[in-house]
Amino acid sequence: METLSIGQYDLIYNAFSFGFATLAAATLFFWLGIGQVKPQYKTALIVTGLVTFIAAYHYFRIGQSWSDAYTLADGTYVPTEKVFNAAYRYVDWLLTVPLLLVELILVMSLTRSETVSRATSLGLAALLMVALGYPGEVSDSGSMRWIFGLLSMIPFLWIVYQLYSGLGKAIENQPENARGLVRLARNVTVGSWCFYPVVYFAGAVGLEGATATVIVEVGYTIADIIAKAGFGVLIFLIAMRKSEDVADRNASTVPAE
Amino acid sequence: METLSIGQYDLIYNAFSFGFATLAAATLFFWLGIGQVKPQYKTALIVTGLVTFIAAYHYFRIGQSWSDAYTLADGTYVPTEKVFNAAYRYVDWLLTVPLLLVELILVMSLTRSETVSRATSLGLAALLMVALGYPGEVSDSGSMRWIFGLLSMIPFLWIVYQLYSGLGKAIENQPENARGLVRLARNVTVGSWCFYPVVYFAGAVGLEGATATVIVEVGYTIADIIAKAGFGVLIFLIAMRKSEDVADRNASTVPAE
């Protein structure tokens, strides 16, 4: 770990606090909305809230670990003996990244067998992707970061391929009023996930220590908020829109909006 | 207690945090799903969430006790005066292990008298199993660990016998769409419980200190997650499947998806 200026330390600390507040609020938003959607979409909202709940817990712990990892001396923050616990992020991703794919699959209301098979294969690929990234993240060697980062890209690219090929057809079969949103949710998944390797490799291209720390920690925090809370809002909107659709059909004498 | 490397200490610390996050998220998942199942399965989901709630509480305490039990000195973690409280696990198991069997019995919707008699006999056997293991766990003597470990195996084997003989018949009488899942839940119970004696006796076969600590703590954590959260997901799926079955029968004019 390297010495940080007060501004650098505070920026990261505040990013963690912002992450906790956003993810905790998103959790409550998704769960309080469960009563508003049709039964077949309730599990999707429960899982969406689980993802942000797990992430909020980890941001709380990450904030504590950050406080313990530095001490103020002569106007700069110097590392203490307690190293900042980067593993919290990976433990979080191990749980939440497969669940993010499960959310998307659940809100699409595929057949039971397709739901199970796609959730299993995409979930396992996501687990592998996260697990392969960890050895590079904790290594001090830039080449280890490259090797494990590139290995981790293999399951990532497979997931992207699945989201556009296999799941692409299912997306085109979504009800018309939700199709655009499901497509957007799929694109936000891929787009926000692309941010992680950029941050990851920022630690491998020889950026200066303190600047690299700021980029990595703030970058991951922004990516987590978009990929979990932002993506979750899309899942919520899809569930609402599809619930509305059924209601409209049942009450066909009432003109559609 | 023995000196641990930073990697060993962190691995155990992160396993405890992962255990807390998984069990807390599982609790909320089960309880938020209560509204989705038929009334006769609600108690099964309430109990399923109780088990993971109790376990999440204990993992939170175990994590704190772990932090207090070691201090960083010259790059290694050395034990403090405060010994790590292994009793949290046994207190947890005293409550949760009988309840795990109750979950399985409740979701099977047996007759009231069979539910009461099986829950009582299996619950008491589980209590005895956990209570007999404790004196061996806290003893420094390998032979004490063997004696109490083997005594604890007697109620364990009786439970396994009951799950396959007495309860086996009831499982074959489950509705067809849930039978495979109930059978799987029974097998996961026995399979995941077999992991505990393996970890327990790892402390008796003379493994080296620090390595044994890592195996015991990480091993118990993985076993707890599978036996409580993983098993709970199966109970949830059984309750959902059986609720669906009733709904389908009541609305037989509506074609199945």
C-alpha cells in the first residue's frame, strides 16, 4: 500500500459510503415494490434486492476496512499494518454476479427447464470469471494480473455471446411493451461489466501507486452501483411493465394508455 | 492456538464474512418468499429462514471472536489472550440442526401425528448428536476427540437410517412434481452432514496446527452454507412446486405453460 493525500483518501472513503447508501436504498426500493408486481415476477424482485443487500453489506465492511488500513500522520494518510481487505469485493462478486444473471432470466419468464438450464450455465460461467480474476487482483506482479485477467475474459466473452445469441432470441419473444427494456437490461449488463476489466487492467499498465488506487476503488464502486442498483431498476421496470400488460388484457374494456 | 500467516488468517476471516453474507441473504430470500406459497407450506419457509438467521447471527459473532483472538505482529498473526470461541458453532448447531430436520418434515405435509412424532424423535437425536460432539471439540486430547466423535456418530447413523427407511416411504408418496426434489433434499441433508465428521476428525488425525485450523474453520463454513442455505433453497423450491401443483389442479381449464 502507498501513502495517500487527504483528498485521495477522502474521495475513496466517500465513494464507499455513497456505494453503501445507494445499494441499501436500492434494496429497500426493490423489496417494497414486491407487492406491486404479478406473482411470477416476485422472485425476480426478491433476487434483485438480494444482490444489492449483499453488496451493501460488503460496502459497509469495505468502508470499515479502509478506515483501519490508513492512519493520518503529518497531513498524509499512511498505511497501517492492517492491509485493506480487497477480498470483500471478490467475495461479493462470487455471490452477486451469478445472481445478476438469474434476475435477468427470471424476469423474462422463460419455461421452467430453460430457466434452470440458462441460470445454471450462465451462473457457473460468472463464478469462474470472478474466481479467475482474484489471483491477479491480489498479486503484486503486473504479469500475474495480465494472465489471470485474460483467463477471466474467456468466461466473460462466453457470457456475452450467450446473452446475444441464445438469450437474444428469447428477448425478441418478450411482450412488445417490455422488449425494449429487456434489450436495454441485457446491454447494460454487458456495458457495465466491461467497466470492470478496464479498472482491473488499470492496475497492470503501470499507473502510479496512489492514482491507481483511486482509479481502482472509485471505478469499481461506480461499476457496482450501475451494474447492481441501476440494472436492478431496469428489472423492476420490466416486472412492472409486464404485470401491467396482464392487467390490461384482463380489463379489455378499459382503453390502454 | 497457533501462529497463522496473514494468508491463513485472512482466508478464515473472509470465509466467516462470506458465511454471514450468504446466510443473511438466504434468510431474507426465504422470508420474502413466504407470500408465494400455499398456507400449509408457510411454516416450512419460516423455519427455513430461522435456521439461516440463527446461523448468520453466529457467523457475525464468530467473525468478531476471530478478530479478537489474533493480533498482527511482525507480519504474522499471533494469538491474543482471548481464545477464539468455538462454542458459537455448537450453540448454533443445538438450535439449527433439529430445525433443519423439522423443515424437511414440514414441507412434506405428513399427517399431524406423524409430523409431531417424527419431528420430536429426529429433533432429539440431532440434539444428542451435537451435544456429544462438543466435549471432543474443545478437548486438547486426540483420544477424547475420537471417543466423543464416535459416540456422536450413533445418533447420526440413527437419523440417516430414519431418513431412508421410515421417511423414505413418505418421500415416495410425495406428489410426482416434487418427489425428486424431496429425495434430493434428503440426500443433501445426509451428504452435507457427512462433511462435519470429516472436518471434526481432521482435528484428531494429527494434522499440523495452522493447517488443521484452516481446514476445520473453512470446512465447517462450507458445510454450514450447503446444509443450511443450499438445503433451504431446495425446501423453498419444494414449497413453490407443491403450491403450484394445487393451483394447477384448481384451475384445470387453463392450459399449463
